[in-house]
Amino acid sequence: MGLNGNDAVPYSVPFFINGREVHPQGSFDVTSPATGEVVSRGGSATVVEVEAAIDAAANAFKTWKQTLPRERRGIFFKAAEVMQKRTDELCGYMMEETGCPRQWADVNIGIAQDFLYDVAGRVGSLEGTVPVTRDPNIGAMVLKEPFGVILAIAPWNAPYILGMRSVLLPIAAGNTAILKGSELCPRTMWGLCSVFHEAGLPAGVLNLLVHAPADAAAITQSLIAHASVKKINFTGSTAVGRIIGKIAGEHLKPVLLELGGKAPAIVWEDADLDNAAVQCALGAFLNSGQICMSTERILVHKSVRAEFEKKLVGAISHTLGSQTDALVLITGAAVERNRKLIQDALAKGASLLYGDATTTKEPTKTRMRPAVISGVKSDMEIYQTESFGPTVSLIEIETEEDALRIANDTEYGLSSAIFTEDLRRGLRFAKEIETGAVHINSMTVHDESALPHGGVKASGYGRFNANHGLNEWVRTKTVTYRY
């Protein structure tokens, strides 16, 4: 039974266009990966809804860009209160559509609220400059102004966190937004947008569209190509990010991309192994490893490898508890991808430190037991491929040069971790690792409102969060005047 309380008729998830709920003609089934049951029906956008959403956002921009920081601040504070009041409801949508545990849903709500409070405090910090010109008779101002209509594309794996940051920062800077929500969790995305509307966000400032999976290319292309859409942000896979970037480039539109990762965790010989084991277990298997910052490779010093392996196995059982039997992944295809990576590694000489690669008799095809693969080498597919699932590699190292070479031997560069009791060594590693974030003695998964977030290399470019993220959504205008 879905949250609508009706087995026979799944809830039909509407869009938000110009402050109103809109039900398109077409729809598609949304299936829970935890139960295999249809939990709702997502609306399937067409060019008609695309045009309506863009028109609504463009019209709303005329007035929204003129609102004072205190007006926006008040709405964001109210939205945080609404999220708190509706926590159980919002968590329910996310758990039902993505199959995640309540713990991960609560984390999403908490961080999304933090974003609202943090950005509310920063909304008045955008300011221009008055530079000195070469001519004493000419003055100049450099203003900061919003772009206009923003297209935000957010995924399913952390929908309240990633959905919130994709629209909050642009809106705070005076833009209006269209959120193209994931077809895997449309009701969750609806819940996010409904929070803003309940908090008093004016009609048209935030609009929500979702499309059927088969329509992804056509709808995305039409949104990016539209003359009124001025900038795009996308969070998702590197493969799709390349497509988004290419389409945007053809139309000379800027993009902010936060893409895949292959996060390394370096466990040095002087590390607190108990802490390292727990942090690596959490980093690898939180939300079934379906986080762009998930720990994918553990590089452990030769001298402590045996002891660390024992502690890691114990930490996995302790941190995951009853979930160690089978974690829920978003689709059966994700399970198959991870199993193939494991089989390839084992066929080429790796071994399983933890897990069961042969188990296929799970309650649903979307479940998989966590796995740690020991002895991973560069000729194995999992050495380079992002698993985006409950599969992590263990690689032995002996020197700092080895650690850095392997850590950087990837096209990705989003997050990383280092475990050492020597802060100087930790900072030395941090300086040389090619990632957008490095966490010393903490797991690779870390995202908070006060810290800029984003990657390098094929993990994307641009930054979300903090003042760096706010400034992504304004452009400068130079004004000169003669005295």
C-alpha cells in the first residue's frame, strides 16, 4: 500500500507550475525498490508543460529579482520550520520511492534544513565593488545580478539534500528555477517543492517537472535550448553530465556539474585503526554505497593491513547491523553492475574479504549484500569503474608515492579521506590528492552548508554551498559614469 492509503489507485504526483499543481495527461508507474510494488504514478511532461513552466519562471523573475534579502530570508526560515513539521511525511515519501532506511531519510531532512538556515543568513551578503579607474573623472561600479531562469536537475539518491541545494542557492540570489526532478522519486521531489510553496514562495519562482524515462533526452534538450533558460546545474553521473555539458555548450550556456566519484581512503600505518575501520565502513556502505562521495577504494599500509582488515569486517557488521544480509539498491541493473565488477575482479586474482558473491536468492532483485574485495589491481574493471553500490576495493600500499599515485589514478576527483595521527602527513597528502575535498580522519562522505562542494576532473566543475555556491548564481555588470 502506498502513502496514499489506496492499493487500487496509486497516487498521481502533480507538477508545480506557476504556484499551482498541474496533472499532465501522460503518466508512468513508480516502483519501490524495497518491495517491488507500484507506490505512485509520476506525471510525464511534454513540450506543453515545459513551455508553461519556463513562461511562469520568466514572468516571476521580473518581480522576484527585486525582492529584498529580508523577504527571501523569511521564506527560507519558514521553509525550514515546515520541513521540521512534516518530517515524518517527507521521510515516508523518500523511503517508499528509493528504498532507503529511515536513518538516511532523516539525514537528508536535517541537511536540507541546515541549507535553508545557512543560506537565509547569507542572502544579504552578495555585494558589488567600486573599483578605482584609470581616469579620475570616471567612476565605476561592478554590480552583481541574477541570471534569470535556472534549470536544476537533481537525482534520487539524496533527493532532499541535492534537490534543495540545486534550487535554493539560485533562488536566494534572485533567480527563478525549474526543478527537473528524478523520475525515480517524483513524490519526494514534489514534497520538497511543496515545502517552499507552503512557506510562501511566490508563484512561478520554483516550478517542478518530471518526465517518463523514455522522454529524458527530448525534455532535457528542450529545457536547455530554450532562450529563457540562462544557466543549468546538474548532479548525477559523469556520462550524463557530459551530455548536459555538450548541449549547454552548443547554446553557449554556463553549467555547474557535480558528477561521479571514485573516492579513495588512505589508511596509513600510524592511523587509529578503530576509527578508520568505522569511517571506511560508513563511507562505503551508507545508503548502500549509492552516494557520489562513497568510499570506493581503501588504500591501506602494508604494515597494518592484516589488523585493519579484521577491524573493518567487525565495523561493517556493527555499523550496518541487520542490513548486512542484503542492502536495497535503486534498481536490479545496479545490483547486476556490482556483481559483474566483483566477478571480474575475482576472475583476475582478487579475493573476497567480506561478502558472498554467489548469493542471488534475495527477497527482491534490487537487494545485494555488501562486499569488500581484497587485492584489487589496475587490470580489474573495478579499479577504474565507479560501482555506485555496496562494493569497495582494498589495495595495499607501502609508500606515500604509492598512495598518491593510486589515489590519483582515476578520471574522478570528488572526495577523499586520509587516516593518520600525523597532521603534517595528512596535510601533505591533502595537498597532492586531486579531489575537491579531502577529509582527514573522517569518512569520504561529507556535505554541509558552510563548505563549498564540488569536484575536479571528470567529477565536474563549479561549486555548491556557502558563498562560493551563492556566487555561482550571479553575474557581474560593469557600470561606468563620468563625474
